[in-house]
Amino acid sequence: MKADTLYDLALAHMEKSVHHLSALVPPPRQIPFRGSFVYRYAEQAAQQAIVQKLARITSGLHAARLLMEAGFVQEQASLQRMLDELQEDVLFLAYSIILGRTTRDHEDYLAAFFQEEFDPDDSRVSSSARPMVSRKKIRAYLDKVFSGPKGSSQHLDAARTISKAYSGYLHAASPQVMDMYGGDPPRFHVRGMRGTTRHREHRADLWNYFHRAIIAFAIAAKALGDHDLLLSIKRFSDLFVASTGRDHQSSEWQGA
């Protein structure tokens, strides 16, 4: 099966799953906001946060795929940096439900996640500080889930390395920007890099983000108590791997 066809199927499966899982949690309510209203989850539960993160993962994969097809690999890689964190967030919240142990970091994470950016009763432009839980703490928690109480420096080192590499695309570090430079005569390719070696590399890399997203959906289904959906996602994961001829054993399946 061609990768494009498989990506179409994966995105359709994810979209259906987002809508299905969103129906399992209390729905958003209309909250008055500066003469109008906005939709908000009043309960501010971990399950509701997971659904929102899954929606962004699905949207982000759509966008990364479009950028890849157009050859905008710098922007694709920047989005993949975002997708890394979204997937980590889903697992961070989902495992607290699966394992039945909510830590202070989980509580702080949810408080910051649901905190309003602007004061709904203040007509002036203003924003509030958002005391987010550090990425270091989130990764340390996941490392212990996957590797045991003592954790694994190898797992953490790999996560940090990937994050640092893709942060270079997000923040336009010089080594990553210079990936745009080349050709005859050499120049910056500011209209995308279709047909280049870099394009082929990033096309291949997109597979990893689809596969990791599938895993995130499976763990989320487990956390939200939908066994049938979990089995459906696992079957699709097997199809996804077999159809592309690639294999990627991941400790992230633990608990599913």
C-alpha cells in the first residue's frame, strides 16, 4: 500500500477517533466572554485535555503532510517538534489515569493548561502568566513509566536529542537553516525543497510521526476506557507497519 493512501487512512481513523472520544467526556459549554461566548470544558478534567491534544495532533499531521508535499521541510520539521510535545502530553496525562496515580505535576499541568490567557471581564488587552510544568519533568515521568522506578538515561538522552534537533528548526538555528542552502549556483531555497535529498529525508521521517500518533491514540483510548477502540487502533497499527515494510518497536505501547 502506498504511503499516501496509508496516511489518508490514518488521518481518517484519527479524525473519527477524536470525535468518538470527545463524546465520552462532558462536552464544552458556552461561557460568556466580552459580549459574546467561547466554548470551554468546565470540568477541566485530564480526559478532556487528552481529547484536545489528540485534536491538535490530527490537525498537526494534516499540516505537516501538506508542508512535506510542497517541499517546505523546515516548516514540516518545526511542526514535528510541536507534535513531539503533543504526543508526550497525551501519554503523560493518559498514564496517570491508567495507573491510577495522579501526581502534583499532573495537577499543576492541568491548572496551567486550562488557565485562561485573557481576563474575560477586562476589555483591555491583557494576559496571564502560565506556569507550565517543565518538559524535563514530563519526560522524567514517562521515562519511569517505560523503564521502571529508576528510569533509563538512554531513554531520556534520546528524547533530549530529538527535541534539541527539531528545536533548531523551530527557532531557526544556523545549522538547520543551512539545510535550505545548496544547488547550482548555491542559494537559499525559500520556495520549498521538492526533489532534493532533504525532501526525501523529511518525507521518510514523517512516517515516524504518524506511527507515534497512532500509539498516542491507542493509549488515550485505554485511558478513556474504550476497549473496542483500543483494539481497532492496534489492528490499524499492525496494518500501518506491515504496509510500509517498516517496524518500530516502542516502549510507549506499555500499558495498552
